[in-house]
Amino acid sequence: ARGTSRSSEEHELLDGDLCAKVFQTIKWIELRQSLPQGPSSATLQRLELALLYVFQYFRKAYIGEQSNVTSTNLYSRLAERVGISDHMTVMDVIMNKTMSNLKVWARHGEIVEKSLNLFQELASGYSSSKTLLKLNVIVLALQHHGPSQLPFLTVSGNPRNRTNFYMTLTRILLMDDNGLMDFDAYMSPFVPVLQHLNAFFNGQMPGGTDGPAREEAKSLVMGVLRDLRGVCIGMANRRAYTMFFDWLYPDYLPMLVKAAEVWCYDSQVTTPLLKLFAEIVHNKCQRVAFESSSPNGILLFREASRLLVTYGRRILAGAPLTYKDRYKGISICLLILSRCLSGGYVNFGVFQLYGDSALSDALDTVLQLSLSIPVAELMAYPKVMRAYFPFQEILFHNHTPYLCQLETSVFMQIMACLQHGLKWINPPHDISISSECASALYHLVDFRFRNSKKDVPALTALSKHLSENTLMFGSLLALLIESALDDCPNQWALSRPMLGLILTNPEAFEQIKQQMCESLSADHRERMAEALNKLMDGVNRNLESRNRDRFTQNLSAFRHDVKAFMQA
């Protein structure tokens, strides 16, 4: 098929001839599939992949949002050759073939994955997703989408494909403005599975909780967790998410947490369980927005806290020190708590007010999990690192007193990790890490500066930490000033904590200035001293926005002046 740009009449007619031959080939392939050796034929497998390749380009050219849908010449030629007269008929042919692939080629991972990718691309466009809703094959899939109708759901090698399928199918469901499909009816295929699991967790199965019953329950829970995650990903707005949460809680969500007790050391269960919760607590597009009189936000966090504590304590007790068995799960726990703390749908003050330990238990457990990772291992696994530092930034922003009142050894371990992260300022490192570390440090320094004249227990604890580690803030300030002389892309982010460090550690700043001047040759010392003194020109002793902006301007001038005389 042609590219996505508009084509001439001749090109459209040529596309029509070529596509007609492709659509005719589908009938031949389906005929060969019915033969005993069909599903194992390597030739048919290559043909199926070739068909999907052509379908993708046809979608881009004639079905996508930017396509020329009214391609009269193309459809007139298709009507002559194969009786296809419009794009809706073409989509019907493509989707029938796609759904057929999920049944016939259930054990061929590449065909299943590319079929679902095509399905997802068709559902991602507004007009094409509306068209999909009118197709009988999609209406049937919305009504009957269990393993008996779609065998690929029973194949153990399709975990990611299950999630993608339900994400796409749910998005199509939510495009229905006419209420043709009831949400409870759509979710009904999951009910027998969840009821079976509930009976297993409550010890009501004839075979008990061991042997074949345990293996069957494990297989079911692995599948339903991935399916429900796909459904939750597809919930893109408040109305849809609320429907999903009301269906899930309280009937099923508390029950699913029990899977972390039964299979706590089995990552095949715990990873999809944690990922499901990470999606449920994710307030993307402000979808998690309950009524002001609703306790659902607090109830959701309590379930998340229960999972984090249940899983975390068992992992700390003896999980192997490998990425799959330990670090991956910890990174998802960090993500879950980060999303809860930053979601804006829980008033965390009520937990301490009413003596509920859900927040403190979750913070203590997840912090212990994060600190159980050696720094070298933390920096070696990008996914763990990208979960750890945003978590610390959120803690320093919203729960500074909690961090300050930790034991000195624990607090210093956290600060050491921040110092490592601050050094990741240049590619190929992920510079967002150093930005998050700088932001965390800014919140700590801001807390210290703004409460310096108050009798705050957390500030007293911070002073105790600093009395045992007098060089901590000075070394961080020296590191940031050194970074300011590099051409790193996140210069502004790194400059944020510098003013607070200077104002709260004037002696350390003077010592750094002296050391920087002494490290230069005699003809450069005076100019370096002059450039360093200009850093505070016009800057007052406060951390207001305008004052910080003034300091940032001075810092840029400082970097420019130093480079000028050093290169001269």
C-alpha cells in the first residue's frame, strides 16, 4: 500500500489491485488452516505475518486519523475485484482475521503480538474506534471474551498480550456513548474465576490449598491479575475508573491481596499483583477522583498499604538477592507508594489523627525495602533506580519530618544515595535522576531554613544528624558548584538547592570559595574570587521565588565568567 501522503489516481488504482489480491489470499489461507497440518505450517505462519504487515500499512494509508478515508478510486477497484466498497467493510475483514489469529495461532507468540498491535492501533483513533464498535466481531468479543472463546488467553507465554488485549477491548467499550454494553456484563467473565479464587483462599476447595488445587489457583490468579490490569489501564477518565473501582472493591480487591501471602516468594504471582496495584493507584488524567463524602480514597490506600506490608515483610525476611526475586518487586513497591503519596486523592493527615497505622506501616516497610538494596546494585538496575529516586523526592517533599526523625545511620544512607544520584548529570546517564535528587535536597534545605527559628522536633533530629556528620551539606554544596561549571542539560534543576545550602551553611560556602581559589594558578585566583563573590549580588536571605530566580541568573553569569577566563 502507499505511504500516508495523498496519492494520485493511478496509485490508488494500483493499491486497489494489490489489496484485492491480498484479500483474496485470506480465503486461501483460511482453507489451508482447516487442514490437519495447517496450524503447524511454516509457510502459513509467514503468510499470516505478511498479511499483518500489509494491514498495518493499509491502516496508516486509508484508515488512520490522518488518512484519506474517502479514497473513491481505491474502493471502486476493490468493489470490482472482491466486493469491498468502503472502509468499514475493510475493517470488518481485518478484524475478523485478527480475531481468528487469536484462536488459530494462539501458541504462535509473534502472530498473536502483531495481531494485538494492529487491534490496538485501530482502537487508538477516535473515528476508527467508533467504527470498530459497529462491527459484529467486536460486539461479540465485548460480550464473550473468556478463554473458551479466545484460546490465546490460556497460553502461558502470552502474559503481556493478555494485558494489551484487555486494555484495547476496554477502550473500545468506553467509546460506546449509547450504552449498548453494560459494564457489569462486560466484567462478568471474570466473576467465576474470582469466586473460585475466593473459595481457594478461604480454604473451601475440596483439595485444600495444596497440590493440584494450588497449581490451578496459581494459574488462574496469574491470568486474572494481568487481565484486570489491562482493564484498569483502559480506564482513562473519572467515570470509567469509578465504575471499575466499585466493581472491584470490596468484593475482590481485599481477596487479591491474599495472593501475596500464599505466593510471597513466587515472582510469577507477585509481579503481576504488584503491577495491578500500581495501576489501580495511578491517578493519571485525574481519573481517581471520588466524591468529597466518599471514603474510597482512604480505603484504596489501606488496601495498597496492606499489600506493601504483607509483601515487603516477607521479602525482607529472606528473598534471594536477585533482580527477579527481590529488586524488581521492590521497585514496583516504590512505584505504588510514590503514586499513592502524589495522587492527591488521600488526606494522609487522618491516619495519625485517628490512630491508623496504614501510612506509617507502608512508609516504614517500603523504606526498609529501598535501603536493603546496596548502592552499587541500585545504580546498576535502571528500573529500580527510576523508581527509587522519584520515591525519595516525594518523601522529601511531603514527609520531610518523617525522614528527619529517622535514625542517623538510616538518614545518612539516604543522603549518600542522593549524593550518588546528583553525579548523574551527563548522557548517557538519565539526567532526570540528578534532577530528582536536587529537588529532594531542595525540599530538605527549604524545611531547615524555614523552621530554623522554630522549636520543631524534626529540626532537632536533623541537627543531631548534622552534628555527627558536619561535612555533609558542605560536600553537597561543593558538588553542586562543581556541576554548575559543566554544560549539563538540567542546570536549572541543580541550581535549586544551592541558595538554601549557602544560606544555611555560610562557613562551608566560604571554605569552598577558598579551596576553589587556592586550586588555581596565581593569575586566575583573583578572578575566581571575584566571580564567586558576585554569586550573592542582589540576593537576599530568603528562599522566595523571585530571590531564587535572581540567584540562578547570578549562577549563569558565574559559569560564563569562569569559562571565559579559564579558556583565555
